[in-house]
Amino acid sequence: MRAILVALAIALSASPVSAAAYPESTRPDTARIVLAPACDPNYPNRGTAEIYPAQSRECNEGGTVVLLLSVTETGGVSKAKVQVSSGFERLDRAAVEEALSAWRFLPGTISGRPTAMDMPIRLIFDPARPVVPAVCEAKQPGVRVL
């Protein structure tokens, strides 16, 4: 019995394991704050008015395109995939080409570090109202603590 008490006393007096002993992603008492990519007010992306294909406008083609963008840790777009089609290939193609060639965002972050993330974005092509800005819809809106 005495041996058990001595072992317990030694275990209790030992210094606790420091947080550095755990990899950051598995630390039990560390919260991870995730911020989704966002539109950058210093570098606004062009909306549908500027990228509306002339032939689509003439043919009165309109609709909503939802793209899934892969935003890099520097804010560029590395991939753009049509999640929901407008019903018109020209509009879908114009949205994808613009996103890949020119769009920039504030990158998403995890615990303050820029991180590549996916984000959906909706573009409304309306021939009656051609000036419609792109609408950012973050996959994880706002701040999340994990």
C-alpha cells in the first residue's frame, strides 16, 4: 500500500506536460478561430455588368450562377467550378473565366494564419438590371471557434 502512495505522490508532484508537447492541431485547451475568405474592399472584383457577354445581353439571357471558388492563401482564385448553372453556358463560362483571371479576395485564416479555402459566390445576370455586384457567401460565415 505504501508503494502505491509513494508512486501517486511522485506522479502528482511531477511537472505537468507543457502545451508545446502537443502538436498545435491537437492541443486540448487551444481554440482555433476560422475566418472564411471575404471580398477585399481595397480590390473590388468586377460584377456582372462588366462581364455580361454582349450576345447574352442581346438574346435577353439571364440567370444566377453559383460558383465554388478555391481561394489560395494569398487571396487568388486557383479553381472555379459551377455549382449551380444559370441555364446559359455563355453566362456560366463568363463567370468562371472572370473568377480565374482577375478576382482577388482576403484569404481565409485559421488562428490568424492565411489558409487556402473554398467559398461559394453567387452572380446574378439580369438583362433588365445589368449592374448587379457579385455576392460573397462564405461557407463558414463570420468567425467560428473550433
